[in-house]
Amino acid sequence: MDADEFCLVLTPTLGAALRAVEAIRERFALIDDGPRRDLATVVGELVEASVKRRPRKPITVSVLVNGDAIRGEVSDQGDLSPFEIPLDRAA
């Protein structure tokens, strides 16, 4: 799989986590179900945590997929939450 980048900017509202999860599922539809589900879960939880901190600025989700892992971060212009999800190559 070639490197694949994704960036999403969200308004910090109660529906932001759901919008992020839906965008991840759609954008990364070609990734195996397990890693895609893990990615959607991690991003949704981090966005939800950010919304609960009540930031006054947008929340940014950045994702980079390469051959061995999905790496990214969720930032609310004050806190940065990085994550990494391994891609299972034994398929």
C-alpha cells in the first residue's frame, strides 16, 4: 500500500466524534476491517475526549498510512494526542 494521508478539521461539538468516525470509515474503506475499526475507535475516543475539554478552537485529525502502521494525531490546539496502529500483514 502506498503512503496515504488524511486530514480532517472539526468544530468541537457533541457530534464531532461521530463525524470523525464516519469520515475515517469512508476514507480508509480499502484497509482491512480490523485496523480500520481500531483506527475509527481510537480517533472517535480522542475526538470525544477533546470535545469534553471544551476547546474553543477546531479539532484537527491527521492520519498517515504506510506499509506497516497507521500513525496520526488528534489536536485541539492545546493538547496533542498521537496514536499508532499496526497493520497486520499476515493476510
